[in-house]
Amino acid sequence: TWAAGRRDVIFVAAESNVLPDGRRLHAVPCADGPGTSQAICCKVVEGFRVALEKFPVAEWLTMASDDTFVFPDQLRKELGIFNLARHVYVGAPGPRQQFLFTPTMRLRAEAHAGGGAYVLSRPLALEFVRLREHYLAGCMKDDALLGLLLRHALDVHVQPLPGIKNEPRIRRVSFGGCTSSDHELCGSIRGCTRRLPPPVYAHLDQAGSLYPFAPLDVTRLALLQSDPSAWPALTHLAFVAAELREQGRAVLAYLDFEGHRMVGTHYEGLDTLSVCAYVPSERLSGFRFATSHESVDIMRDPKVPQMAALRWMDASGLGYAHREVCAERCHINEHKHVQPSPNDSRTEWVEVIVRGVACPILELWATSKQ
């Protein structure tokens, strides 16, 4: 895995054990339990305690669950924008709309680093361990309560990094020519189009990310929630990027949603990280092209044609209406419009008409500007 051969990584568990590579799990005085239990909260704070003791000069301490791929060297480089002498809490910010901490208290929309991976500066990790008893009192959801504790008690707010991705959960990597799983690895990477892929936002439901999955150079990926089956491909990706760098090219990581920029909750189950190769010096000319009249963002065969209207209805409080309309079957008419303006700008909008077969007299429509 990504941690093989590294001496700056430890594993904690309720009981001591030996891993297949010979390293020992560090036993902590915590019970075993499900993800929404005090057992996980206990392992988190005890894990930081053990890490502080084992690595006395470490400037940053990272908590990563077993479904997170870590790019250690790239993470360290990305953290360089922060002042490590201060209380710094870094992750992928997201709210949890509703969950239970204790039988008498509910917390909603508290921003925290979700997805099972985040970073604390050493001074903040020391303070967190000092506040252990306050954290464990009634803790049922470790990452969300940590966000509340740090903000409420210390005025420390979660800071984002573009390379920390807690959604979607990556299961494969698409190199353009083929899609790599644990059974095959791709050698070549196709070139990026002249207009680079757009960022993709996911609609918030009970939980999710506040920031989009914006395309970025693979050398800036830091923490990526993913299945272990995808880890060989992610490891291979780093080698391919290094080879291309010697040729004056770089590799861009993005989500391919066929031109869509606003998608459903949790990225509608998309589980593929797409990559393409580009020449860094051409990004500026690509920007000029992307803002010209020649470039029109066309959505190719949308996966769910009615999604734009349904999302608009959800946002406008009409969610139940569209469920009634589409209870059986729906006729969908979708039209994309692009209207250039004299001042070298343009207006884009999608008009979607949803007509329910079961109730033909009821027609819902939505127009959204992008």
C-alpha cells in the first residue's frame, strides 16, 4: 500500500497485533465498535496521543482511515502554505445536516473535515489530546464532534486544501485508453482537450463536501478517499506523472461528468478518477480559448436528462411535486441555449420540461443559468 516501507506511519487498534508486513498495531485503551460510536472517538484521540509520543519532532499529524490513499510527500508540500506553529486544522470541509450526539442534543450543519482524513498541526494535536475528556463526553461521531470542539472551544476552523478529496469514493482510474482496476494498469495517458475539464459540485444532502471536485495536477493530490483496489492504479499514476514530467508534460486529475457542473448527492455514485496529459505552458492559451465564443460547453448524452429540473425543484421546495410527476414515467425535453453578448461574454442556460405520463395536465419546468 501507500504506507509500505514508511517509518512515519503507525496503526492503532483496540488490541495489539502484527500486520502482514511485520509492523505492529499499537494497542490503545479503547473498545471495538461501529463507526458511529464512542469507540471510534476514543481511538482517534488515543491515536494522536501515541503519534505525538512516537514522533516527537513531527510538525504535522494526519489521521487517515483505512479507505484513504495518502500521498505523503505531496501532502507535506501542500501543507507548506500554513503556519505550522499555530493551531491549524486541515481537511475537506463539509457539514453533517443531522445526527445524534447524545439522547438530548442534535447538531446540524457544523463544518468539519469529513471523509475520514484530516491533518492537525503539532500545537493543535497537543491541545486536542489535552481536551480528551471533553471530546469523549457523549461523542458518537468522531470527525463532526472534533470540528465542533475545535471551533467552539479554540476558535479553530477547518481549512481546505484542493488535494484533499473526501468525495466521491474512487474505485478506479481512467487513463483515457483504458480504466485501471486491481487487475490491470494502463501505460499511456491521453491528452487533455484544449478547454480543460470544469469543476464538479455535488448537491448537499445529509452530508457532503462544501467544495467542488476541481481539476488539479496529480502532484497536488494529498488525501483521497478510495477503495484499496484502486491503490495500485494510484501508485502507478505517480510513476507515469514523473515520466511525463521529464518530457515537459503534466497530468491533470478530474471527474468526467460529461460536461455537467452540478450533479446529485455524493456525485451520483461516480467512482472513477479521470486523468489526462497537458503541457503546463499551454494552460494560459487554454484559458483564453475557454472564455472565447468558439468554446461551447456541450453536455454529451446526460446520464439523467431531467436532473437539472429536479435539482431546481428540490432547491425551491418542490421536491415532492416532481416525485409525484415522475411516479411512473416522464417525458423529458431538454434544450441547451448559448447566447453570445456584445461585450465578449455569453449566457448559457438549460431549459428542461418534465411532463408526467400519469398526470399529463401537470407540467413542471425549470430554467437554470450556468
